[in-house]
Amino acid sequence: IFLALVSSHLLHRRSMAMETFREKTFRSITLYKFEEGVNVDESVKLLEKQAKEKKFDIVVHTECGVDYLTPEVLRHGFTHIFMMTFTSKKDFTAYRSDPENVENSATFQQKIKDVLMFNYEAHPIKLLA
């Protein structure tokens, strides 16, 4: 019975995630190239801490990662990616203009050599069966 309940719960969560994915969303994707000598792990933890704060409940999904596989010639020194998903451009704008976010961004910018950012309305593409 326990396994059936867990399985049912996981299927429900997957179904909910797929429904969320099918809807139009607004995404912000940022690629980072850190300054030499910067403690990158500490910097990434700062980003993760900010993303986890319940204050920003307009953020639907957040993820980050490190590129270990792409040849340097293709990634031009950018090593880390940070992606945030919002339900609308309005929510993204509210997040970006929040005083706490502005302050955190200013602190974080001192550790960045370069940044590449895309902010866009995501249009899901239905895959062929």
C-alpha cells in the first residue's frame, strides 16, 4: 500500500510538472564568467540562497548548473548558468525591481567578469508522438 501511495504521489507530481511546462511562462537565463581569484562556490551559494528565499514566491522554478563538457572555444569562459521561471513578464519585472534583489545583484556583480542574459517568454513546443 505504501508503495502504491508513493507511486501515485510521484505520478501526480509529474503530471502537475508537465501541465506547468505546457503553459506559457517567462524565463530568465543568465550565464556567468567569474573574475579570477573569486571563490566561485561561495558566489553560487549566494545565488542559491537568494533563490530559496520565500520572499520571492513569484518564482515558479529555479535551477543552476556548471558546464564541464563544452569546449572552451564554444563557451568563451562562461562556466555557470542560472535559470529562473516566472508565470509572466509582470512577475519577472517585479522580481527584478525588488530592492533586496537589486542590492544582492550589485554585491554579486563585483565577482563577475562577464554575464550573458536572456529574458524571454517561453513557448512550449509539442513533441511528435
